[in-house]
Amino acid sequence: MRAYSLDLRERIVGAVAAGEAHPAVARRFGVAAGTVGNYVRLRRATGSLAPRPRPGGQPEIGPARYPLLEAQLRAAPDATLAQHCVTWAESEGQMVSVSTMGRTIARLGWTYKKTLGAAERDEAARAAWRAEIATWAPEDVVVLDEMGANVGLTPTHARAPRNGPAHDRAPGNHGANHTTLAVLTTTGLAAAMTVKGAADALTVAAFVRELVVPLLRPGQLLVLDNVATHKGAGLRRLVEGAGCQLRFLPAYSPDLSPIEEAFAQLKALLRRAKARTAAALEAAIGVALDAITARDARRYFAHCGYGSAK
């Protein structure tokens, strides 16, 4: 609790000195009667009404030193609060508590988070890709990829009373994965096929031949993830035979693929469906695929930067 101001203390003692009873002074100034007596005794004993220093108080990091702390945070963004306290003491000669460090970092607007990217990423290749796709017309782009699902999918979070757990049950043995191959255009998920198990190069080629090529029009770009199952010579012949180009994403760059955002929405729907048999899972996948609208698809393309320079 913060101490009353020196001005208020002076007025309280002044009212008592003027002959007003302690209870009446307490009511007038909105304080406890004991507080009035304490202030009168403090004046008699010390001649002062100044608040005493709070014992054990920790020093604060003032605004003038915020730039120094921000520099420290940038140099070691994943250090713990305790580690930052040690670094601050060593560099600035000021010991502060973990709670003080946490409050100060919060005042700076820094939060505790991290987005991991693969160390193998080629940032130059990713930058070149972003610059190129910014010039593409999104309606000329078709994106193909695969998504895995199983009967163990369930929502990862739920609401519960404070300090109480949120329990749920899901199969520990979720069986074989079901792989959904799909293509995304600005109109939505234009074609999809689900198979049991993983999708190998032959499966991908069959999907492209039977369901994707009939959708393509000359001049379009078919974008795929940079994996071996997408690089068969037969698949390239199919795409180029339709008058289209085959383009591969930079390695380890799912964030540059619009269909990944569609798959994230599909996975959320499948978790809520809690399909516990293979048949129920296949039915839930069909319903989820239909839930992706053209508006959703255009938003996914825009978020990944396709056509942003147009």
C-alpha cells in the first residue's frame, strides 16, 4: 500500500492541533483513527511526518536506462529473467530483482515468444522467391501439397475453472495416417484425394494426372513443396504437357505456401470433429475440405505475398 502524502499528513496533524477530536479528523480525511494517532505521535517523537523508507525495497530501472536494457534484450533475446538480472548487474552495476526485471521488460513492450525457422533455410533464395511471386497474378497459381491426419486428432485446448484441469480423452494408438493431397487456387480447394498411409511419387503423379491436369489452363504455375516425391520426371511431363510451369518452393519454406494456411484450418476442423474411426475421419476430411471458401483462398495467397506488387 502506498504511503499517504506529506501534505495530507500535515493537514491531519494540523486539524488535531486545532482541537478537533481524532475520530472526527479520521472521518473528514478518510483515514483510520489509528492513523491519526500514529501521525500525532510521529510528530512528537521526531518532529517530522515524512514517510519512512520501505524496508527491503528493490531499485527500479529508470526510463533513462531503457535503451541500455533494450540493447541487452536484443543481444540475448532468449535469456531468462534471472540471467538478464546478472547481465544487468555486471554491465550497469545495479542489482535488481527478477520481478523488477520482468516489470521493466513489460513496460518496454517486449513479450516472451519465439518463431522457429529451419537453420537450413536459404534466406537469399526465400527473398528472391518473395520478389518473384509478388509479380505473379494469384489466379494463375495452383498450389499442391499433402496433409496427414489420423483418428487421434482432438482439440489441444479447452476452458476450465481457474486452477482446475481440462480433461479429455484421445486414442493412444491412432493407427495409420491418412494423407490428403489437395490443390489450392484462388477459388478454393479445387481438387483433393485421400489415401491411407503416405503419398509416394507414384501417388502424387496419379493425383496430378487424374485430377489436377484437367483443371489447368495453359500459362498457369503449379507450385509444390521442395521434396523428392514431387520431383519425378513423369510429373514434370504431365504439367509441361498441359502448357504450364512447375515451380518449387525454397527449401524449408512452408510459410511461403498458401495451402499450408488452408491445411491449418482443415486440421482445426478435424480436431473439433474428433473422428475416431477411419470412415468417420474420411467423412470429416470431406466436410472440412468444403469449408474452405474462395474468400479464404484469396486471403491465403495475399498473406503469403502472391501478387502483392500488382
